[in-house]
Amino acid sequence: MNKILIFHLASIGDTVVALPALRLIKNAYPNATRIGLTAKHVDAKAASMEEVLDGTNLIHEFMYLESGGFNPFNLLNTIRDIKSQNIDVLIYLNEPSKFSTLLKHYLFFRACGIQKFIGMPSIYKIFESQIKRKSEKKWESISEYLVRKIKALGYIDSNDKKNFDLCLGDIEHAEILACLEPHIANGIIGISLGSKIDLKDWGDVKWESLLGELAKKYPKNSLLIVGSQGEYERAHRLTQNWSGRRINLCGKLSVRASAFALSKCIYYVGHDNGPMHLAAAVGLRCVAIFSSRSLPGIWFPSGNKNRILYTSIECQGCERTICIDRKKECITRISPQDVLNEIDALIYDK
């Protein structure tokens, strides 16, 4: 095999959870040129797959789909470019899709001249493209799902910490290390208040209450806030009463630099978002506040010592982005005291 095209429409979290699958692909095709085909994001909160993977050597080159998705008028140039690459095999690493979407993708890649597909189910095995239920209360994670999709390439442990390695280096991030070093001895708490999806946002009132109680209980700790530039003012406002030192780095760091900064924290508190997955990838224990828009387990952070706040509710798995009729009941049921209890439990669970 000379050239492998890896299709994955991903931002930060989607890319991090795909790390084990990407390592499996690298193991299967160590000498091939691995090309990533992914989305070009217009949302300032969404970072590209390339920003996350830079330095990992998992993908060598990137191609981008213009905004507008699989619109024929946007994709003519992409089809031409992919054809010119003479791709040997497509690895379909995308997340669960409807049959109509799978068919559209299949026809697109055939139009690109690709004959061999791995990870794209046939019409007779469409059920294999769905997330599987592991127990009464938990589904397989996206990481497990992606590895299962490409099992034809071999096996890799999607729960092994080393398979989430982002290959971060101290020398590469020496300036950040120097900035954080004075705070490390007293302990730094990593947090992220943002989310691209309204239904996954816990809300200002609850965050303010939690941070106020947390500051009283652990006054010596410093607070490190990561996120996008658009989240800087909100982070500043909600953390202004923090009794210890605050380090608001929203919009100040690259994705990989944010991951490095989080690696110097003692634990992470935040929404179900990209920074949560970065924190888990660098080995940080997470206290993660989830809405119930996705089924339990699918997007939980990697690692077995995280504390997850998730409400089992009859409408879980709705996949909504906005919830007006129930006023985000699934996430608003979670109280600041609930989160504080999980933080305490995490601290004392060494």
C-alpha cells in the first residue's frame, strides 16, 4: 500500500477519541503515506484535526472539505484532488451515520476512484455501523466503536492510556512550563466552561456557585482555564472571585499547548467538550458534567478514575443541540453540590 485516505470529520474531542484507531492504522500501514480527509471548520470554537495531531506522525498530510458538506458544487475540486492522489484504500473512520449518509459517502468516494473500503459497512451489515450497548446503563465508547469498525486491520486496546499519547514535549512547551511552574507546588485545578452545543452548557449560575464553594474549600489551589478566545470574557467573569491565583488561557494557546498546560494540573472539571478529552488524554482525572443528549458511555472521557455526572432520563440520547421544552432538565438537575461531592471523592480516591 502506498497511499491511505483516512476520512474523519473531526474537531478536538472527535480526534482525541480516535487516537487508538489512528494508531491501529499506523501499525497496519507503517510505510504508507497516510492522508487525512476532514472538515474545514468555520466555528471559532472548533479546532482542526491537524492541530490536535501535529507532531504525532499518525497522519502525514491533510485534505479539507469546504463548509457545505457533501454539496456537489463544493466537492468537484476535492474529487479531482483525491483522484490525483491514486489512493489505494479508504479508511472510513467517521462516527455513526444514517444509511442515507453512508450511501452518499460511498458514492462520493467511488467517484474519487477508490475501490477498497475499510470501516464502511455494506448494506447487509448496516447494524455494525451503530454504537453497541455494553450493559443496562452503558454503551461502548466512541474509541471502542472506531477500533471495532476497522477490526480487519488488527487489534489495539482502546482503553490503554498509552494509545492516547499526544506526543507532547517539555522542550516544545518550555514557555508554558515556566509560566505554570510557580503554581504547581500548591496544585492547579484545570477547568473549561465552554461548549459548542447549548444543551451541554451547565450555565453561569451553577458554575459561579460551584467555583465559590470550591474556592472556600481549596483556597491554596490555582485555577487554570482553557478554551477558545470567545470564552475568555466569560471565564474571567465567572472566576473573578477565586481566592487563589487564576490563569485564564482561553484563546491564548494552541490545542496541543492547552493539552500540555492541562498535564500540569491535579485534576480537571468541565463540560463534555474538547478540553475534557485533552485532559483525559494527558492522564488527568476528570470530573465531567454531562447533558444526556448522548447515551451514557459514548462520550465519557478515557480512563477508569474519572467522576461522571450524568442524569438518566427518559429522553436521553435525543442528540438535540437546544432543549427548550424541558429547559435542559438533564444537565440542570446536576447541582453544584453534586459536582463538589464528586471532586471530593476524586481527591480522596488516590
